[in-house]
Amino acid sequence: MNRPKEPEETREELLSSARAEGYEVSAPQLARWHRQGLLPRPRQHPLGKGHGTRTVYPSGTKDQLLRICEIHIRDGERRLQHVAWQLWWEGYDISVEIARDFLRWVEAELDRLLRPLVNGGTLSDEGWQLVDSYRTKRIKFKPLSWARQLIGEERFDTVMRIMVEVSSGTFEGREAQIEEELEANRQLLEKAFGLDALARELGDDGKPLLDLDVFATLQQASELIRDHPLKDVLESVTDEELLEVRNRVRPIATVLGLVISNAEHVLRRRNPVLSEVGEAILSMRPPYQGLWVYGWLLWRLWGPPEDGAKMDRYAEQAQQVLDQLRVLGEKMTAVEE
């Protein structure tokens, strides 16, 4: 049995729906947005002989238009490339090629930022200057700002060095450090991100949440970044694989953000770093969403083979959690009504 065809939406209906939500959108804007791939392509519907045509869009376009208005007008994201990525990330009808173009932009930005930091496989003078500058410079990213408060300016450069070396593909991990230094750095990382307090609250006999193997993992991540630039990653995946990765990364990021941001409420103890990290994940902007996709692809394609099944399982479990929360939310709304 064929399902009834969803009614199409006229241009006038779309403009009216935007106006009802407080957004003044013009017909030329609507046309510009569909030409740039933010909206589905409309068609001209004949009205009969001598009556001309009217512009109609596929069913569901109204919801997509209102989301564009929220991102572009309400939230002030002027870059339409970023708006298009956000829509694709959220599952709207956006071409995968537009997502690829955005990831190419992310690659160019990464190269611009990281290339000066590396010289001959190690941090350059500019890289070391960047690390040192974070001792005292104003940090807009709140989790890092809190981390510096927790461990102090003098030791914060060690945390920043590790982060910069991993992201630039120069981190040598366990090979370049003696055991005592590794243990000191492990404790420093735990304290910087509030994991030491979390471990105590969990009461697992004082067992650290991070062990020395974290440096082997960071070294492996650094090597993957060094050996597989984003350009190569994009050339290695099909459109279907890219869509699959998005559908796995989003629930993982959402659930992780929810869990971390609410950790202090569950543990009944203030942990500002974890709260800020969780909020940063939940509210991350398109470039960081692109980096999550990049990281997932790196590990999925060239990481340890045994990790692939684990990643898929975690993504499925995260989606189940979100589905259960959605059902619970619908039930609560029904009760309130």
C-alpha cells in the first residue's frame, strides 16, 4: 500500500512561517539559500493555463528554514558555510559534498595554525612560545582556564605542551620520558581536568582514572595525525561512510557532554572543569564538530582494529540512551498537557 505523498510547501507559506517566529526573510533570501544548498531545491508548479506557476518546496522545508533562521539570524552565525555544516551535522537535507567542502576548510585552517608550530618533527620556536604564552595569557576556552587555576601557571605549560604536541603530530609519549616523569605528568593531567577528585568520589580504592597507558594512546593519536592529514582522510571515505560517521559521532558527543556536564550534580561535589568540558561539548561550534568527525575517522580507519567494534558499540549505546530520553521527554510533555 502506497503512503500518501507529503504535501509540498509554497514559498509564501515558508515566508509566513518565518515571519510568525519573528524572522523577516525575503523571497530573494530564500532563493539565495536554496542556491547555496541550505534549502532543498524548489520546483515550479503550474497553476493552469494562463495562471502562471508558483514556487513549491519539498515537505519539511519549513522546519529547515526555521533552523537556518535560528543559526544565521538569532545566533548570529554569518558564514553560510558554517550554517550549512550545522544543518548537515543535525541531519537536515544538505548535500554531503557541502560537508566535504567544510571539512576541507577545516583542514586548511588546521594547516595554517599548526604548520608554524612544527620544525623537523618537533616543536618549533614558535610552538614553544605558544606553549609558554598560555601560562599568563587570557584563555577564552573555559575548561582550559579552570585547568590552569587548578594546577597553577608554572605547571600549566606542561599540559599545553602535551596538547600542542599531540595535535601537531610531534608527541613522543613514553619513549621520551622516564617513569617518574610519566607518573608526575599523569597526576598533573588528572588534576588539571578534575579527574583526581572524580576518582576519589567513585571510591575505587584510589585507582586513578588515567594510567600510564594514556601516554601510549596520546602518542598513537599524534602519529595518526602526523601520518594521515585530513585531506587524505576525506579521499579515503565514501559519502555513505561519512554519513555513517556523523550518525555515530553525534550521539556519542551528546551523551558524553550530558554525562560530564552533570557529573558534579551526580557526585554532589563542585567540579568546574568537568562541568565546563561537558558544556563545551554540548555547545561546540561547527569547526569542533568537524574535528570530532576527523578524529573518529582517523581512529576508525587506521587505529587499532579491535577498537572499531568498541566504537560502534559505544555509538549504538549512546543512541539508545538518547532514544530513551526522547521518549521520556514526550511522556512528560503529555502529562503536563
